[in-house]
Amino acid sequence: MSDQSATIKELALLYKSLHRSFPYQDSARLKEDFAAAFTHLKEESFNADLSEYCALIAGTISYVIHNSVTEIPQRQLALLRKSFFERYPAYAFIQPGLSEYPTISADLEAHERARGMLLRIIKENKNL
């Protein structure tokens, strides 16, 4: 089995674990703990932004699993190149204390791991 095949297999297993319910309890606690900082955000919606970020990664995994890497839209690839905090820098204030919110932290870590694997697979496919 090639390195890429092993990575795709691992990614498929990880994909299954990414389908969990949204961490509303952690999110509510996080928004309460950082209420002052959240009030300064104009149009930001943490729940929507986190959901969108996770959906982007899960959706990209489905392209890889179905052997359609070349069909991933360029805009999607551009978004995939950014971590959550690169894409949503307005939330940088939560990053240092993220470990206090274990469900959100675990979800972000799993999605970041998947994102890294996706980027490697996409890069390898461009080199073929």
C-alpha cells in the first residue's frame, strides 16, 4: 500500500469520527467566558463559522474518498489552506484558552489533522 493510499484510508476513518453533534455546551460556555470580547465582534457568529469550517473539511474529504481530488473547486482549495484561526482571526482571543473547552478543542484538533492530511494528498496529486 502506498503512502497516499494509507493516508486516504486513515482519512476515511477520521472522516467517520468527524460526524458528531455540534459542541453547543462548550460553545455557550466559551461565549459566556469571553462575553466582553464577543461583544466587540460585529458580524461574527462563532457557531456558524465553526460549522462552516468543519463542513469545508468534511466536504473536501468526500472528494478524496471518492477519488475526485481534481474536481475540488479552486475556492474550496484556497479556503482549505487556512487554519481556523487564519480564516477567522477575529477569534484569536480564544486560542490560548481553548483547552478549557475540551469538545471544541478536540473537534478543531481532529479537523486540523484532517486538513493537514488533505493538503498532503492534494499536493501529491498535483505532482503526479
